[in-house]
Amino acid sequence: MKYLHTMVRVTDLDASIAFYRDALGLELVTKREVPAGRFTLAFLAAPGDPNAQVELTYNWDPETYTGGRNFGHLAYAVDDIYAACKRLQDHGVTVLRPPRDGRMAFVRSPDNISIELLQAGTALPPMEPWASMPNTGSW
Amino acid sequence: MKYLHTMVRVTDLDASIAFYRDALGLELVTKREVPAGRFTLAFLAAPGDPNAQVELTYNWDPETYTGGRNFGHLAYAVDDIYAACKRLQDHGVTVLRPPRDGRMAFVRSPDNISIELLQAGTALPPMEPWASMPNTGSW
């Protein structure tokens, strides 16, 4: 038995790939249009960890995607949590829970999927501007 | 960078462990009570794939957990989709989308998290009672 993916629905595939790939740092593994079902699937995964994927489902017929509390978040370990948060910021993503402790941060996808970043190994020493950055909203 | 887990919130930790471990077949990797935060965390993973986990968060103060359409499902590959569905049934879980094609099935957790099972490798030959079993509800 093996974990394959977590599927999330997205309202704008380009914006979501920009978030998950360019801002978060995942790699696009495959992308597939299914005209018969009127949807497009994109699978992304962390570099060097290609088998644990996130599946983006883009339905061609518009739908509104709200969140629910039964789903919490997706979590990834990163080599440098400050560099990861900086890259997210540089792509216009608000770091809702900044890594004040050098260990943990939260952001949200364009469709409000909560993403947790955890520093691999031990926490980094506190560093500005993160150490004094307040929380924004909820995650 | 590395995928760590998908977190879901659960209203009944014992019922959820019974679902994810006993019925679905994951293994309980760790379970940790955090009295200061009034929550308990349980991490489960597929046997032989311990690093891709599902995190169950049980908040001691009751909350109602509804679902949202932005989250789709968790997906696992299984060695024998018929055996996997039979075990789920034997634990009282309804197979909402039976594996009529020997390839794909869906169930839901006690908190309505959708779980996809996919036959590893090629699809199995169609087999009763699955081949003629209708869908139930949505997933």
C-alpha cells in the first residue's frame, strides 16, 4: 500500500500552478487534459520526492470552491524555511503564519488550501524580518 | 523538499483510528496528546511507506467539521483492490464507488474525508459482487 496524492480542486489552473510550482517550489510532474470529462489534471511533487503528489483538478465548467474544517492542510518539509517563505512572498503570497520560531510557517493556495511548511531537521535561529512579523488571518 | 502529511480534523479519534487503521489498512506511526493545546495528534501511514502520512487532529473541545469542495480526496495505491474494499466493508464502511472496473474505489472517513483507492499496476479482472454493485451517494 502506498500514498499517491492529495487532490484539491482549483478555479484557475495557471494561478494554481504558479502557486504550487513557482511560489511553493514543487515540480510539475504531469498535466493532462481530459476533454471527455471536461477537466484538466496537474500532478505536482516536491523535487526529489516525485511519488507523493498533489493533484490539481481543474473542471472546465466553473464551480465555486469553498473550504471545510474537516480538511486541515498539506505539510512539506523544506531545507530553509526562510528562503521558502521569501520565495512565496516574492510571488505575492502572504505568509499568514510567519516562521518566527525558524521552524513553522503557513500559507494558503489561491483556493484557500492551507499549506504548512516545516524546517527539516532542527529549527533555524530566529531571524528578521520573520522574528517580529505578526500573523495574518487564519490558516 | 519533502511531502510530510495531509492533516484532517476528526470528531472521534477512536472511530477515526478504527477507520484509517483497521478498515483502510494504514499503520499508526505515532500518537501524541498535547494537554497544553487541548488536542491529540495521530499520524498514520501505509505499511512500507511510513514517511507519507495522514495526520489526525482531535481537538478536545468539540467542533463540527463540515467539508468543502476545494479539498478533493486522499489517494492510496493498494495491492488488491477487492481485498481492500472487502476489509472496509467488514468494518462497516460503505464502498461508495465500488471497484467495478477492478481499478478504482472511493469511500469516506467518519468525518466525510473522501478516500480514493487505486489498484497498483494494471486493473484486476472484473469480479462479483463488485462488478454489478451500484454507486452510493457521492464521494
